[in-house]
Amino acid sequence: MNCNYACKTVDHGVSRRAFLGGIGGLGLGALANPLAAKGLTVQQKRVLVVFLAGGVSQLETWDPKPGVVTGGPFRAIPTSVPGIHISELLPYTASWMHKLALVRGINTKENDHGKGSYIMHTGRRQEPANEYPHLGSVCSKLLTEDKNPLPGYLNITPNGAGAQNSKDAAYLGPRFGSVSISDGKAPANLEKPGAINSEAEMQRHLLRQNANERFYARRKSAMTEAYTQTYDQARMLMEKRGLFDITSESGKLADRYGKHDFGRHCLLSRRLLEGGATFVKVSHTNYDTHHENFDFHIEQLGEFDRTFATLLEDLDVRGLLDSTLVVVMSEFGRTPTINRNYGRDHWGTAWSVAMGGCGIQKGAVVGKTNATGTAVVDREVNGGHLFHTYLKALGFDSKKNFYVDQRPLPMADPKASPIEEILL
Amino acid sequence: MQNDKDAKKEAPKTPEVVKPSPPPVFPGLDPAAARQAKEFKHTTALLACRYEPAGKFLFTSGQDNTLQRWEIETAKKTDMAGHSSWVRAMVFAPKEKLLFSGGYDGQIISWNYESAEPIPLRQVLAHQGWIRALSVDPAGQKLVSCGNDGRIAIWSIPELKPVHSWQAHENHVYQVGFHPSGKEIVSVDLKGMVRIWDLTGKKIREIEAKALHKYDSGFGADIGGARSMAFSTDGTVLALAGITNVTNAFAGVGNPIILLVDWATGKITKELTSKEKFQGTMWGVAWHPAGFVAGTAGGNGGMLWFWKPDQANEFAAIKLADNARDISIAPNGKAIAIPSYGGFARIFDITPNLNPPKETPPKVPPAKK
């Protein structure tokens, strides 16, 4: 469902603050007061999603099954939480388990990359007639201050073009779509051209503002609003361009993050979160290991493990971890059955996600798979439950609605609910 | 007067006749007639196999972390537990009657392989990370191992005491072996870097086997390395097996290959591939004492090929029932063992087939009424 502002009411211009505080009256403001009570009284909350693209193996990460036919060659190692074991491929992360929680009973019933990714980003299954907003867009809507110079949903990608992806926001409107940060490089043209001084730049801005206001008087849509907002945000972002420069970090810290792409991108994530970003997604590619699953998981998790542990520590040391929801997810897990090419295939039936930080119990484990990892035997959950959990961890009532054109749209799948056992 | 050059120009052209090369002859052997003679079934997929030096037993390893000893004549199986991960490296010290196994748990275990119930005699944590290969020197006094820690280590036989070790590669080491002279050690890593060392760990030279490596930028990962390695009997040629032409690392889209390296010059002299393109990895290579090379692959099914070392394409190809994962030639040279994904260890007889299956006459369709 698109956000067209067909009714042309002023409600659509309501800000996050108005949304939370009820200043806007109708529309989105209908959700305001209950959230405001909790949302505004706490310090800024942030979200970091580490997306292990392609589908990381739960057996090689959070739910190892050593010594059984499906277990593969890796052993389980103890963690900083007595009784919790994870794969030997994650020794650094294991030492941070006391800050993390595991959900081991996920069954999304989906083995397709695109559909699985959609479930994990939106908490819903794809429907022909409806589009649902990504978690990043929802967090951008709920958590990002209007005057925040950083886009509310930053998506650091390993490659591709930097772009704004309004579709991610669905009915919330294009201004809450993701902004891709390709290969961790700052968006283009953040430097003011040398020939234009500050005074001239301000005059140009005022002229543009006047023109926009005249245009708005006659027609206004979510798209035009997003256009203007993007322009304003770009101006503010120019002042914050230094955030994208990871070379200003100490060499020692950069070494700990790792000189590889994922290391650089995670260091940038921390800088952005510390600099006021609301939602940062960083991807690590790739885990779609139909062939040589074990060799490739050594290689990929070797990069992930130390970098991720460093990122957790860095956030913790800076006092950011308890107010940052950290989620490590994929589009699905991988089959317990080891195929003829030493690979594991797509598997949405029984897999795991790790999370920690804001609102999450430290060292908790919920859900259980059977001895060979082929089925969930305790506390089965799906993408909807996870989505509810993220929102509740951030202090929101995930059972509430968004309102678009006065039509209530549940923030999260009404058929699911938060995983209370893992929440503070 | 015509000079020689003009004479060559005007010489009548004769059509070039390409004669099919005659099938190679190996006395007492006929690899092209390879046929399954025995089949042993384990409960899980198998990873590797080795004939013991007397040829009485075949040892295999499975995805359940155990080794299996099969008495070839009777098919009697004895399970051998000791590792806590998969095992792909097995090698014998015949004088000491010892089998050494190297596992992905980083351990080397010595076994009394002829005993009624082989048990771990000695056990050492040799590497941080997987051990993929072991080799015993021709004198049977030293064992060499390699690991994912990039190190090579030499151990005494039978004590398994460390003799010497060194950081040999920046990447996971996939193969290590003594040269038949016993004076040099060769190692190969994930990126196809071949390094030759003296026994003190001093690097003598290195060779890049680029065909055995690719960085797949789409997936952000390296694929490659020598998955198997074998010297010719006289030590003049080294064969390295793996995957090449990789277009999709994570789906295993590539072709099996064996590279032949001239030991004296360090040059890659031949790339052995199959006539019909096959998608998969060459998991096993062996030099037969009669002078031919045997290779087994797994991917879209399993294959066994035989090559003459001077010809790029095979002289015989045998389709296997399922993915092959290793190869071992019987000490008498008359059979080849191949372990498979399906859990089978299959023994192929490569002697001339004196009782070939009779060709069944083509069926004649019944005449229409």
C-alpha cells in the first residue's frame, strides 16, 4: 500500500515528535500518547541489524549439534554464560554471550531468499495486495527526531549504488525509506562546491524553500514531501559528513574491527550510531553455501566473529549498548542435512537469531530444536514474533496501529506477539 | 633456382590424417575395464579412504567422526572412535604397524591398525584448526602435518613428539607431503600457492597454481586449494587435484582438474581434464605405479577418470553411482577404492575383464499386425 496523501489533510505532515506527543491530533497522532509516555522519557534508542546475507547456518553459529549426523565437523564451545554453547567458529562472540540472547526456535516456513528476507525485515509474509514497512522504516518513523541530520534508516551494503529506497517504507511514506551507503562510502556530493560561499548557499536555500511552499499550497503528496525533506536532510548531512570518515579512528581500533569490508562497515556503523543514527543495517555477504558449507563458514564467520565482538565491545565501552537493540539475522538458516557437495541448503524450518542490547535479557535462550536440528520442539516463533519483540524491546507497544488515511494498520502482525521470555 | 623456402611453399599439401591414439597398454591391467568388485556400506557419508600397506584392510572415515577398518576379504567392519571431528587425512608407518589419522579437531592420533580392536595409542593436539593432510617420510621416521593455522609440523614416529614446526602459509594449508626422496616437503594452500621446504622449514621455492584458486567477488569468498596431491613413483612429477573455472563458488559451478607439476623445473606441464564437461571438484588423485593417473570427482554425481600423464584428456571414464570423495590404489595395483557421499566404499577391479558382460542383441520390435 502506497502513501499518497490523497486526502490532502495536514495530518500527513505530522512529525515524529507530533506522532509521539499527540500534537498532530488525528491520523498518526492516534497512536501518540501511549508511546510518548515511554518513548520520550528515555534516552535515544537505536537499532543495529547485522544481516548475514544468503542464510547463515544455525548449526555453525547459534545452535550447534556436534556429534550427530547433521552436526558437521565443528564442535560446540562454552560461552561467558554457563550452560550456553555456540559453535567453535565464534570464539570472540562467545565471550560476549552475557550481553546477548538467542532465539533458537524460529520457523518461518520459507526457503526462498526474497520471501525469507521480506519476512525478516517486515515481520510479515509477502501478500499480493499489501506492502509492509521494513523494521528500519518503522524505527525511522518512531525513533528519529525531525532535526536529525542523518537519514532514519541507513543500510550499509557491501556493493551496489548508494540510493534511497522508498519502497522499504511502504505506507509510512518515502521519507522513511532506507538510504544505501554503498561499500561504506559517504553519499556523493556532501562537500559544498568551492565557488559557493555560505551566504550564497543560504540564499539559494531560501529561494528553493519559497518555491516549495508555493508549490505545497496547491498540491502536496508524500513524494513531494519526501523530496523536500531529503533536500533539507542533505543540507544537514553535509555538516555531518565527517561521520563517514573512518580514517579518523585509531589504527589500533580499526585493526581490531578488521581491514576487510565487513570490518570497515561495522566501524562505520558504530560511528553512525554514536553520531545519532537511529537505525543502521550492515550486511555481510555471503552465506548461501550450497557447496562447501564448512569451508565457507570458516572463512565468513572468521570475518564476522572478531568484528562483531569488537563492535559489541565498542558500543558497550561507549555506553551505547544498553540503548541500542542489536540483532543478527539472515533470511533463513541452512538445512541440517549435509548435501553431496558438503553444502547445506535453504532452511526456514528450525533456525536461530541472536540479539542483545536495548530491552533484551542478557544471556537468555528461548526456543529449542530437536537433537538433529530438524524441527523446533519448544517455543516455536516466526518472523512476526521477532518483529513484535524488536518493537517491544525498544519500548513500543507492538500491538498498536499506524493510521494512514484514518485506516488502522497494525504495526506488527496481529497473529503474533512479542517473545516475552527474552525481554527485560 | 629455387631456395628451400620456395620449395616448401610449393610442396603439394597432403591432407592431415588424425589417427586416434591407440588405447594405452599396461601389462596385467585394463583401467578402462574398471568394474565394481566389492562394496562396503557405512551408516554415514564417507570422507576418505586408504589401503593399508599389506592390502588386507581398507580404512575409511565418516561424517560421524569415526574411522572404519574393513577387512576386504570378509567385509568385516571395525569402528574406531577417537576424533571429535571429521577425518580426511590417513597415512601409515608400515614398519611400526601404525596408522596416523589427522582430524578437523586439530588432532593426530596413532592407531595399532592390525590389532583386533585398534585403539588410539597416542594423541596430540597438533594444529589450531583443521588438519587436512599427513605424510610419512620414505624412511618411516617422520610424520608431517599441516593445518588451518597455516603451519607445518614434523613429528617423530612412533612417539609423535614435535620435531620442528613453522608458519608456512598465510592461508589454510590444504596439502602437505614428503617428496619421495625424503629430503623436501611440499605444501599447498587455499589460494593454490605451492611451497617447497627443506626439513628445517627453510623455503626453497614456490609455485603458483593459479588454476586451483578463485576469489568469488559475488560471494566474497575464496575457493580453491589442492584437495588431493600425489607424486609420481619416481618423484619427477607432482599431481594437484581441485576445482577450476569456478563461476559460482557457493553452488560449486566449476570443473574438476589435475595439474601436473614438473618437480625439477617447477613448471605446470599439463592440465588434466575430462573430455565431457563435468561440474564438480576433483577430490582424489593417485599415481598408479604403472604410470597412469587416476582421479575421482564429486559434483553432479561421481566420476572416475584415467589419464596418461602426457595427454590432457582421459583415456577412460567411469561414471560412479554417487559422489566420490577420495581415491586409494591397492598395494598390488590391481584395484582402486573410492569412498562416497552415499556412505559406500567401493572397490573397483582394474585388471583385464576376462568375463565381460555379453552384449544383449537389440530388441526387435514386434511386426505390426
